[in-house]
Amino acid sequence: MTTPDSKRSLAESLRAMQEAAQKAGPAAAASYSLIGGIVLLGGIGYAIDEWQGTSPWFLFGGLLLALVYGFFQLAMMVFRR
């Protein structure tokens, strides 16, 4: 059984959760860019290493590029404010 106070409390909680999610959006996007870059560029580097037999140099290069890109996105998010 719900009371008017519990409905108001639920509405306030949902509103607070929505505001927190909106504020976290840019940080989440920057972290997704970092993770996606590591997976994508690291995977490409690994594939090139397997194809060329140059292990682990292209993997390291891909991971380094991914880190640079991810931290660039993070810096853009921080300095945009």
C-alpha cells in the first residue's frame, strides 16, 4: 500500500537519480572512449602483430594511442566546464 508521502519520496528519488545521471554523462562518455579505444586499437595492434609476426610492438603502439586518445577526451571534458 502506498501513501502520498511514499509517492512523493519516490518521485524525489527518481528526480535526484535523473539529475545525477545527467551530470555524469560527460564523464561516462570519456570513460567509454578510453575503454573503446583500448579494445579497438589494442585489437587492431594485436591483429597486425599476428599477421606480421612483430609481437608485441603494434599492440603496444595501439594501446599507447588509445591511452592518448582517452586522456585527450577526458581533458576535453574537464576543461570544457
